[in-house]
Amino acid sequence: MARSKFPKGADPERRPSWLKVRYAPNDRAMALGDVIQKLGLHTVCAEAKCPNISECWGVGTATLMILGDTCTRTCSFCAVASGAPKPPDANEPENVAKAIHYMNLSHVVITSVDRDDLPDFGARHWADTIRWVHRVNPETSVEVLTGDFKGRKPLVEEVLAAEPEVFSHNLETTRELTRQVRANSDYDRSLDVLRFAVEWGSPRVKTSVMLGMGETMAQVKQTMTDAREVGVHYFSVGQYLRPTRKHHQVQRFWHPDEFAELKFFGESNLGFKYVEAGPLVRSSYHAERAVQAEREHREPA
């Protein structure tokens, strides 16, 4: 749609009105931040400069990031630091479980940096974290957002065997843009990881993409189709926002009506169980809604 493209001479970094978010710190957000800091944990909310941080932290939710705060890959869209990471913290799985208990979360999202420096790419650490969370917080549903483990299925299986309620791995972008956007990653390898999770028997498999990096509507719909064809259940799509001038430039801002079109296409045409689509949507934004929608669908009226 022409309305979401930059007019001639316009500043490509100037955000439209629907993308302007006012940061509103509150007591609960600050308290949650204190818990995370005291336990030496990291959140993707802060590391990736998420625009929804005050909203989510204000209601007591957060996306915890394990395996440190330094990634071994250099994706052009990501604000997380890259370089040589420190060894994993052996106490982190237990501390994550404690933090979730203190925050009294009913649903938690856990993600991580890529750890290509480790022999198992962090799979054992992932499994230990999920089991610790379940042990300390038996009523909390766990959603994991993992890397691709270089496509090694035994490592993906190690994570799945810990029985997270939702397994998520992000395609991030379309096939056409993957090489420029996702360093050391591969579109088909990511699809294989998602397919394997579905075939293994994970009850809820999810993926996400961000828009505004140069993709077309047709390419986004094809990406959604590819994900659905391998069995993915949930899909989320939001607007990419460049974290610094060194990162991949925003090519255009997608209009809210276009996100609404993608939601309808995904749910009505493709049959996804749930599609979260909107300018400010991130892969973990309102992540609990997918599980909640499924539970409500199952419950008798």
C-alpha cells in the first residue's frame, strides 16, 4: 500500500503516529527490574531495546534471556551485543526459576543469544532452565524462543524433551532477505527446525517475522504459507525498528491495515491457531494470548 511508503524527500527514520510509544515507568516495572538485576539475569526487553518494555514490565511480565548477553552471530537487525561470550552461568537455570517465582508469572517467555561457541550450542543449559522453571513454578507455562542449533536435531530434541509448553524459533524475515538480515543463519534450516518440533509432538510451535526491511506483501504471505506448511501453529508479525544507525535501515513502515490483512490471511486462509499482528508486536509481545485463546476454545461455554 502506497500510504506506508516513505514520500519523496521524507526522513526514513521518522516514525508515523502509530509507532510512537511513550515510556511510562511505574512502581511494578521498577520492582521487576530490581529482581532481575539482583539475580544477575538479562532480559531481551532491555538488551533489544523493546518499545513495549514499560507496558510489559508494568503488568509483571518479561522475556528473560539466558546464556549471557553476548551473541556469537551478527544479525544486521539485532541490538544485542555480539562477540566472544563468557562461559554460561551454572546457577542461571535456578535463578531464572526464582525470578519467575518472585514475579508470580503464569506464562513466561525465555530466549537466548546464539552460542555457536559451545559444543551443544547451549542445548543442555536450555533443558536445565526449563526443568528448573517447572520444578519451582508448576503452574507457569513456559514458552521458549531458541536459536537454530545449526539444525542439529538431537540438540533441538534435548530442548523439546524438557517439555516447554510453547516451542518457538523465529524465521525473522522472508527467504529473499535472510542472507542480508540473519548472519550465519539459513531460511530452510529454520523451517526444518520448526518442522522437526511439530513432528516430534510439541503441542504449540510458533514463529515470527518483522516487516519493513525491504520485503513485499507477497513475500510475507509466502513466508507465512511456508511456516504453515511445516505445521507451525502460531505466528506473530510486527514492524522492524532500527536500534542504531549501524543496523539494517528501515525501508518502510507498514500500516496497521496491512497487519490486519496479514492476521486475517493467516487465521482464515492458512488456518493458524492464532496470529498476533501489529506495528508494535514482537515475538514475545502478549505471548500468553495464544495459550489463553487455545484454553478458552477448549473450555465449554
